[in-house]
Amino acid sequence: MSQSVRVWAVRGAIALLAVVVALVGVPWVYINVIKDDAPDALSLEPTNTSLATSSSVVSGENDLSGEWKIATDSVVGYRVKEILFGQSTEGVGRTSGVKGSLTIEDNSVVAAQFEIAMASLVSDSDRRDRQVNGRILDTATFPTAQFVLTTPIVVTPEAITGFEFSVAATGELTLRGVTKSVNVELLARLTDGIIEVNGQIEIVFADWQIPDPSVSGITVESSGLLEFLLRFSR
């Protein structure tokens, strides 16, 4: 091999190595150094159960009958796992653009619904937000998503003591124009005149006619989570 050929071979190897470093190293630096960690899953905040119990009893919250409306600090969002040029990360978008109510009669939640303004979902990436609002969820055509309870939920004695309690709920979820029945495990609590409801629903994209969110260089799993932490007040 002539010297000139060897020189070009070395240069080619260096160029190839530079490309590999760029493809692997740049995403690694972005995810592990520059990008903020994805926020934790929505959950009920810790509370002093003894104080919550006392305040509930003193204020007469054992009578839960009536309509409860969603408070402005409620949060709904999505969480998806992504592979960015071989590096694992999560995409999370959230909004407080949610409204709705629940109705309690005879110790049962007889009606409940909430509606999300989908275009108000915001993540840590403008590029992701444009994709979500555009081809993925098409918020111009389908501006809202909605959950409607279809089976009453019995209010247990724990509901008026400030303790967290689990309950299964069945309802209809409408997302991107598709309505399907879903089952969801809820964690709920009554404290200081506020009913808090926390849960998540797995969304298999194909089932909801949601296009594959993956784009060049970014691979997204075939399903994600719809997370919510709703607060209701009278």
C-alpha cells in the first residue's frame, strides 16, 4: 500500500470515528448533561393522616353528596419512552387545561367526567410539542380528549377519613376521535375539602389510530401513559 493510500485510509477511519462519536456522544451529552430529567409520575403528595382525619370530621365532610368541580391545579399529561440515537429517555407533556366534575349521591359517585384541552400539552421540547399537536394527535381536528365514568363507584368509609384508598373505575375515553371503554385503578383521598384522584391509563397507539410517533433518529415505544392528578372541590 502506497503512502498516499495509507494516508487516505487513516483519514477515512478518523472521519468514520468522528461520525460515530457524533451519533452516540452528542445524544449522550444532551440526555445526561443538558436535558432535564423527566418529571416523576403524578402522585398524591404525602399528608399527615391524623390531621387530615380530624379536619375532615370537624368540617362535616362525611356528607359528600352533590357536585364537585375540577380545581384549576389539576394536571393531566402523557409519558412515553424514547430511544434517541441509542440513548434511552422519556418524553413527558402536561397541562392544567382540564375541566370537569363528579357527582356523589347515596354514597356513590354516580357521574364523573373530565375534558382535556389537548393543544395546551407542553413538554420540555418545542420540536416534540409540534409533532404532538400536528401529525400525532392532530389537535386542530381533535382539540379535546374526554373521560366519562360509565359505572358508579361506591364511596368507602375510608373516603371521609383522609386515608388514601384504591378503587377500580370503568369509563369511556375519547382520544383523537376514537372512543373506547377503559378500566383504570384510581388512588383517591379527601383532605381539607378537596377530593384528589390519581391514576394512569395505558394508551396503545394503534388502538387509538395514533400514528407512530417515531421520527428520524428517535424511536418511540408502541404505547404510552395518560397520567392524571385531579382535584375536585365544591
